[in-house]
Amino acid sequence: MRKLCLALMILAGIGLSGCSRDDRTEGPNARQAGRDAYRASQTAKDEAKKAAEDLRHAGKEFRQGWEEAKHGDTRRK
């Protein structure tokens, strides 16, 4: 999850740094920044998918534990 936040912060930083009106030059530097931003967005996307899978798995484990405890509780009325 921390990797996802870091990737999103880097992506936001790159995006905001590109908003400067003083630097309107196009060329290799702009292309490289675009490539870097694309790679960062793909990394963030992959990390988000991984985090979603981890959360889904943790939710299943939690529900299974809950059901096992519920069925094994002898103090129930």
C-alpha cells in the first residue's frame, strides 16, 4: 500500500512539474518525461491491482475466521 501511495505521489509530482508555463520547449526531455510518467502510471496501476487482490484475500480470510469462531462458540444462547 505504501508503494502505491509513493507511486501516486511521484506521478502527481511529475504531472504538476509539467504544468509550468515558463518551460514550453518540446524535445527529448519532454518525451522522456512523458515516458517516465507513463511508466509511473503503469506501476501505480499494477500496484493498485495487487493491493485490491490482497484486500480481497484478507477479507476472505477474515470471513472464514469469523464463521469458524461463530460455529465453535459454545457460549451462544
